[in-house]
Amino acid sequence: MNDRQLEYLRLVLRAGSFGQAAQEAGVSQPAISQALAALAREVGHPLFEREGRRCVPTARALAMAQAGARVQDAWSEVRRSARQAHRPASPPVPAIRGGMAPAAGLLYGPALVAAVATFPAPPLLTITTGAADRMLQALLMRELDFVIAPRPRGFRSSGIRRQVMYVSRPMVYARIGHPLAGARHLGEIAGAHWAVASSAGAPGNVVEEAFRVRRWPPPRIAVQCGDYAILLRLIATSDLLGVISHPALVPDAAAIGLVAIPVAEGLPHYEVCLFRHAAATAAGLDRLLAALDAADAGQRID
């Protein structure tokens, strides 16, 4: 076991794929695969296992990555202390690190900022976004303090608390004047091209799920874009149809050139949840999430 193998393992867990990890490391994908295969043989346990079409890390892989990160952090601290031995110490800036799905960021970001502003000594609030499973891996590795995102099917982890924030109410949208704008059934728009926010297989990709349960051919997804501002603009200026997870994200559809298509069958719903460690991992986290929960209770999104 060496530092390079552990670094490759952490890169794969953080990036979510061997290919992306190879790009970040500046090496080939086979180099990543060979290094992790050698590591698995050395420890005598698999590092990844198949779960349907996905390859997910084992508990042993997560534990090794966490242990390696602690060792690396400790060594970095030793070197940093040596460099700064003759410099006046400066107090660390407290930070709360959040991961939010794009829609959750639009819905809850303002409440988080308002809550942080009430702190006597406001911490730095950092917000990242991305796929739910990738952010939850970062939460498990304590690279994030909380995550607000759709709950992936079958996600369970000891030590992680989950609270439902809202249930999605997905709606199909098209540009005003679209030939299919008058459709009222999913079958009438089955042949359309789509722009979606979530990647294939993600819980938020309700178009894919709606087609799958009806045993239809997969939808023609032309664009996948997690940025809702860009996504809405694409739908309003093309013949692409799009699904928006909650009407609160489109408070005035007509003003931006969109019209809802209320298909009678409806689309699958999913839970958007707050995930956090059972014990607070950052100063002020309990207070921040309590303020967020109070704001949500006052104006529940459902």
C-alpha cells in the first residue's frame, strides 16, 4: 500500500468515476484501475461492488479513504507547522460546507444565507453542487457537513440522519407556441426531444423513469444541464421539452416564454432530503440547520 494508491482511491470516490479521476490525476484510466486492483489484492478485500448498472465503493474502501485522508491531513499539518514556525499564528476561519442539488440550492440557498447572517461571528458558508450520490459520498468522507438532494434509491448509511424537506412536483414545460404545447397525455409527447437537469439513472430524471415503467423506448434526451437558469433558457428558445422538479422554480412561466404541459398521467415524484451526520461536524451547524428547518416550516414546499 502506498500514498499513490490511496490518492487514486480518494480521487475515484470524490469524482464518481474512474475516467474523471484519471483526468484529475493526469494519468490514464488503466493506470487508475491497475493501482486500485493491486490495492484490493494487497488488503484482501474488494474496493468496489456492482449495484445494478452502477459500481459503488465498499465499506472497506470508504474506511481506507478516510484513514488515508487523516494521515495525509496530519502530515500536511506537520509540514505547514514547520513552514510557519516563525510566523504569528492566525485563527482559522470557521466554515460550514454544504452540498446542494441545483433545485435545492435555488429553493433553500437564500434561507441559508439569511440564517448565517444572524450568527454573532458568521462562519464561511461554502456551497457546492452536483449529483446526489457524489455529494453523499463526500458527506460520508466528511468533506461536506450537510447535503440537500434527492434521495438515491436504497441509500442507507449508519451515522447519517435524513430529513425530508419536500416532495417533488415535476412538470413538463415547453416554449410558448410549441407544436406539442396542447398535449394532455404523456403518449402524445413521447417522441419529443428533451432537456433534463439530472443525469441518466439519477432519482431526479423522472422522464426516464416514466418511460421505463411504461416499457417504452428510452426518451430522446438531447441535453443534460444541471444549471436551471441555462436549462430554462434552452427550453424557451428551442423545440426541446423539459421537466422542472418544482413549480417554485418557475414562478412566472409566461414571463420567460414557457408554458406548462399538464399531462394527465403525471410524472414520478421523489423526496428531496437533508442529510447530515448524527453528530455535528462543524461549529454552528446545528444552529444553521435549525434556522433552515424553521424557515421551511413557515413556508413548507410541498
